[in-house]
Amino acid sequence: MSDDTEHTQRLVAAWRGAGRVLSRSLLEPTVGELLASLAEAPYDTDQAADVYGDGVVAALERRVADLLGTGDAAFFPSGTMAQQVALRCWAGRTGSPVVALHPMSHPERWEEAALPVVAGLRTVYPTSEARQPEAAEVRDLPEPFGTLMLELPLRDAGFLLPTWQELTELVDAARRRDAVVHFDGARLWESTVHFGRPLAEIAALADSVYVSFYKSLGGLSGAALAGPASFVEEARVWRHRYGGRIFRQFPQALAALDGLERELPRLPAYVAQARVVAAALQEAFTEAGLPWFRVHPEVPHTHQFQVWLPYEAERLTDAGLRLAEETGTALFRRWSPDGPPGLAMTELEVTEPGLAWTAGDVREAAAAFVARL
């Protein structure tokens, strides 16, 4: 067993054993726990299992289309596949292989250059700054493009969202360029608080929307691509070509339905609590006299945000590990060295376990963490 594997196992054991956490890691559940949770899904499990997308999978697709107010929705085994299919379909319909998106978006950072290699698409960037693009930047792109893809929120920039006015202006700028708009809505579910709009009104701005079932909703895996019925019908053909027409997917579909029933209504409370946590962390770091820190954004747009500190990532991860093992409180998990030398970043997420924390609890935990640096 490698040192990295042993260290990961120690981390996960400490997280599982912690009695006080802001959220539970996706690495923590056992197979038995995940199987047991499927029985809680709002679906008659005495019905026949799905075959190539009928039954519970079709029920999930109808539920997503209803929530987003679209003509139809198709289940995909992964968001990567759903987005590639969406952008490929729009390239065929618009006649343009050019996609305008952010260089920090998921297809550019986490999909092994699949858009050009697999789909033959080319990307252009309205901006390279760590923020959402602006309407003027879309309007003034020096070459034509067929699709504008917006990641809502933009995770790698700090789970950032535009304002509602900025979003509508972005969409309008794309329309004026005769382009269609696709939302990478992997975490769109929790964006309603920031926008002050229901899901269907947000989705109505776009020509197509992708949503994830394991991010934020706690599902096993899988995604949905939603849009007009004719578009989704074409997407199902490409899904088959990409190898995404799976014989049985009822575990993923049941877990997704359970997430929509259980987690979706709670997300606004998670967002509100994330703002309490973010403010308390800033107070605690100031009181501790840290030479520098950054909570980004200062007021979180969703229930997730970044924390930056001026220490090596391994040192910060170790401090969090010892805090969890010694006190039963898991405040921070892994830290990443991505960014300027001497700085490290971690992402914080607030879910149901974090609702019990007061601002005082956060300050106390943060002080104990800093003491272990």
C-alpha cells in the first residue's frame, strides 16, 4: 500500500469518526450505507427494474423536465458525456464548431481536451480572469461562435455566480451574436438563492441545461441534459453513440430521486448557513492574527466557497487531520497547493450536519485549527 493510500485512509477514518462536521465527504459512505439509502427513495421499488432508460429512469427524466420547465430531459451516466453531447448537438444545429466559454470551466480543465479531440470543437474565451464573463466581452469577441456555455456557478473561480441582471445581459449578448446558450448547471440547484428566481425561470434563459445528481444532491452518479424535446431526442441518439445507453441504471436514478426529494428543499438553508460560516471564519482568522487569509467570495454565492491561507498545503491538511482525530471536529479537509507559491486553498461545503453550528462554534473550531499549524 502506498503512502498516499495510507494517508487517504487515515483522513477518511478521521472524517467518519468526527462527530462535528460542516458536511460529509463523498469518500465516507460504505457500500452498505449507500445501498440502504436507496430504499428511502420516493419510488415504488416493487415495480419492474428499468431497461435501457424506461421505468425509474424515465420517471427521473420527467421530474427534472418539470423542475426546469423544459420540454424534455435525458439521463446521462456522467456530466462530462452530457456536456459533450450538448455542445456537439448545438454545433451541428448552428453550423459553428466554436464554443465560447471560460478557461476555468469544466470542459477545459477536467475533461482531457475532449471537446477538440472527441467532438472536433474549438473553444474561445470571453475572459481569462477568475470571474464570470461580462456581456461586453461576449459582445466584443473578435470571431464568430455558435454556442455560449456558462458554468453556473463557476467552481474553480470560487463558486461564483453573476447577478441576475448580469446573467440576462450575458444571454442577450449571445443572442445578438446569433449564438445559442448552454448552462453548465452542475450546481444550478443551489443557485436560486443568489438569483432570487426559481429553477424554471433560470433555466428558461438557456437553450439547454445540464444538471448533476451527485453534486449537491448527494446521488450516486449521473446527470441530466434538459431542453426542447427535439434537442433532447437528438441528444439521446448521441448518448447511444457515446456509449451512454446503459442496460440498467436504477441505483443512480433512485438516488437522484431521493436527492431531489430530500436535499433540494434544504439547499437554501445550506446557502444561508454557509454565509454564517464564512463570516465567522473571517472573524476567527483576524482574531488569531494570521498574516494573511482570504475567504472567497466573502459572502458565498452558494453553499460552497474557498478558503486561502499562507501555508503549505500538506501542513494545513495535517492540522485539519489532527483536529479531527484529537477533538472530533472536522473543519477543513484536504488543501491544494494550486495558486501562487506559499498559498494553499481548500473548498468548504455546508450541508445538513453544518446547520447545527453556531458562529461561535465556527470561531472555536477555527482557533483550534490555527493552534495546530
